[in-house]
Amino acid sequence: MKADHGHHLDNPNATTPPPKLELVASVPAPQVPDGAEVMTLLVTLPPGSEGNPPHRHTGPAFGYVISGELLFELEGEPERVIRAGEAFWEPGGDLIHYQDANNLADAETEFVVHMWGVSGQPMLIPVSAEELEARRDRRAPRP
């Protein structure tokens, strides 16, 4: 989503060029769990890494791929590749996060993610094989 935000203030006393600011992504304010803790993580996936098994988060996550390519899949959405310079969003909660793999076999993928989670609870909550089977109809068709 692209929104019109004021990201620059004129500085008549400046002796250098102004900062360059580029809106990469924008989403409506997320539903944040009560007692939330905000974490910023730098994640490095080795070449070919499958990432984490299917899981969920207690709150929303907003991320940005620094380098490489992330194979990303959320419940109800087709898998997609997020490349360096692109952002991703997930609402967390009950939604299953199926994939967060490195799409490159010969290079690392690095991304930063900001997560709002319930304090004292794990950041990643594994999803059982039984639940995956029970919710199979909610997963988008795979290529």
C-alpha cells in the first residue's frame, strides 16, 4: 500500500542535501496483543535454508528484506518471493505462517523483522501435523 506521508522537513540552515526517504510499505495499524513486547530481529538464512517449520506468532510482524530472496507463505495466500528492497507483513494471531525459506541455493538471505508479541510467550509457536491436516483447505494451492 502506498500512502502520502510527510517524510521531509525543510531545513533552511542545512549545508548538506536532505535525507532521502522512500516509503517501502504501509499497512493500517495492526491489532496488537495486550501486554505486547516489540522485538526487532535480524534474520540470516544460510543458502538453501528451509527456514522454520509451519508456525504462528502471537502478534503482527512487519519486515524488510536486506539481501537475497525470501520464499514466504501465509495461510490463505499463495507462496511468493520477496526480494531485497521489498517489505512483508503478517497479522499474526491464529494465522499459520507456512514458509520463510531462503529462495537462493547459493547465497544468504537477510531480513529485518519487527514483531509485536505477547511478553513471556515464544516468538514462534509450532503448528502440529494434526492441525495442519485439519486446516489443509485454508492453504492456497501450491505451484
